[in-house]
Amino acid sequence: MTAELGLIDNAYHSIAAKAEPASLKRSPVSVIEIARATGLSTGMIISLIWNNTDELNLQLNYPEEIYQEKNPKDQRLARADFERSLAPPKKTARLVQELIKTGKTDSIGRSHELGTKINSMRNIQKPDPWKKIQGQLGSGRLKIKPKSFESKQAKPITETLKPEIGQLIEWLKQVGPKNWIYGGQLPLLKESLAAFSQGEPVDFIIWNCIGFDWLPNQNNGYPPCRLNDNLEAAITLYYREKLLELSYYLAKIGAPNLFVLTPSNEALYEEMWTYTQTFEERQALLSRTVAGLSQGLNQISWPETAKVKAIRWDDYLKLNDIVTPAKEYSFAGTAKITSSPRFAEIRQSAIADGASYFQQYGIKVKPDVLAEKRIVYEGMYTGEGIALKEIMDLTGKKFVVINLEEFRVAKRTYFGADENLPIITPIKPREMEKYYRWENEIQKTRMQAL
């Protein structure tokens, strides 16, 4: 335990020892009290506690109390300190520089103005995401069932994280890669797991892709494809032991709902692929894939409290009362990529990824064809993130994505969700590479038989 953690722990127990048990139950020790006792800032205390749940198990009252300080000076300082801890670092630094330039260097004036500016920045009305997407796609293209949703505010997490959450995080660190939580979003993951532990709706979703067999192309164009259920190489069944272990960690925290999603958007996206099967044949293939996955998943001894369901992506959207076709989110994802300031970089990466992918099958595709198609392809993953973000905004439900695939998928989904989606990877890179080598051999064998 570090010196700072020791200070926090000692201060907490010292304050708690002086209080009546009944009053502690009504009003736990507050972050402000610990800040006064230790001299540490409230932001530092919150950060240390949330990032060291395995070492600290404290029942705390978090900073709603900041706004009830009796002393106006203390209120300004505490509020500014707390707001500064929540503000985006770059914007905070810029505000501090502005204050220094204007000569407002006294501690009270600076802290007060900084807190006020950052607070107003946080309260700015955000643009309606539905209007933004409709502007890209045209009026009326994205639809949602009327009266299905009410905008919900997330309930404040006022208690210390359960020790079981810390145990899960430590396990993920051990079994996953260095970036086991994509984008460094550990605070967001903790927030979602804390909500899950309190019975709030949280879905844990896992993608299980279908198979693509590629036929010879003409004039180095994009090759036509034949889809298959890929059940002999189903990624979720391949990693069933890892998913089972994960489910038991989750079951210690709450009653997990795990959804294994079959990407219907991959099978029904004529704007992207040239299919050799009819629409009806591809619909039947999706149904067969879900049935095969369900059969395999039902043979696993999941925790009693866990519910595990294989489902098509379009059906999952309907389950969440979304009536917008999955394809519309793919369109929105492509629009989001092409309007990104990093579009040129994304385009070059998409060309390189596509060329490398087809090279293993001895297929060459023109770079300009690759650029056009692969942007649409990555737009599909971006659209999945957009859809999940819409559900979060409209219903208050949270998601944790369990990633078993190459990181391009996670990267685009995260981008689509405006970086507001915890994505965890419970497998090492060498395990991922081993799976893809094995799956590619199976795919090559199938393609030789075509």
C-alpha cells in the first residue's frame, strides 16, 4: 500500500471510529472529511480509491457534499478542486493558462473561476445524437418506437466498489493484453460494474462472426463471397473456458446477462458485399448460426444466475426497442468515418488491412477498390458503436463489450460510441493469433472445395 493510500485508510478509520454506528449508516465518512484530515485533494482521493479497490474497502459519501460547505471559501475551493478532477485534462490546462495570463493568481480567485468555467463547460447542452445522424442520412431514416423510451439519468454511485469488482479487474489484467481495457477506460468499466452490482441494467455482449469464403475475382475487383455459419470455428465456443471463467467472476458481482451476437449486418449488406447466395438463403444461414451457437452454449455449465443467449444483431436491436434497420447504423458509421479529421489516416490503414487480409488467400484487389469497400466495411463496426451509444442515451442501459477479435473491430466500435463504451479483452495476443491461424486453415480448406 502506497503512502497516499495509507493516509486515506488511516484517516477513514480514525474518522469512522469517532462517529456513532447509526450515524455512519445514515451518512458515511465523506471525501471532504478525508481531504481535510490528509491534505490530499478530493480528486486525488477519488482517483486513488477507484484505482485501488483491491486494497481499499471504504464506505464513502462522495462529493454531493461539496456543494453544502458552510464556509463560502471552502465551498469555492472544494468545488473547483472536484470540478477540476472531472474536467478533460487538456481543457483544464488551457483554462489554467488563461487564468495565469489574466493575472488572477490568488488561490481563491483562481480556484473559484476555474471551477465556475469548468462547471459551465460540463453543463453545455450536447447536440441530440439522433439529429446529428439524421442530418447525415436524411430526414426520417433513423426511427425508434414512440413512447418506448424515457431519457434516464444515471444513478450516482455512492458506495465503494465491491471487492469482487477488484478481483475481476485483477483477473482481466492477468489474462488479457496490456491494453485489456480499450482506450484506458478503466473508470468507465468500474462505473458500469458498480451499476451492475447495484442491479442496474448492464448487458455483456460478445460478437460471434459468420464465415466468408472468397471466390476468384475479375480484374482485381472486390471478390464475391459465399457465407457459411462457421460453427466449426465459432469464436465464442473456441474460447468457452475463458468465457466460463469470466462469467463466474461476473456472477460474484451480480446476475449477468451475456448476449452472443451474430452479425446479421454482415449477411444482409448488399452495399458492401457481392453475395452468391440469395437473401432468403442468407436469412436461413443466420437462423442456423444462432441455433448452432445456442446448442453449443447450452452445453456449458454457466453460473446459476447467468443468462446466456445467442441472438442476431437485428433481433438484439429490436429487443432494445430499436426499430431502425441495422443497415442504417452501418450507413451512419461510414458517414462518421468519412467526416472524421483522421479520415485520410483511416483510409490508408483500411487499404493496408484489406490487402494483407486477401493476400493470405492469394487474392489481389486494386487499392482504390479496397479503399472504397473497406471504409464501408469499417463503417459497419462503427455503426454498431453508434447503435449501442443510442441505446445507452435513450434507456440508461450500460454495456460492456467482451472482445475476442482483432483490435480493429474494438477500435471502430469504440469510435462509433464516441469513446463511451468499455471494451475488455480477456485473451492474450498469442491466443488471438493462434485462433486466427487455425480459423484461416479451416477457411482455406472450405474455399478449395468451392
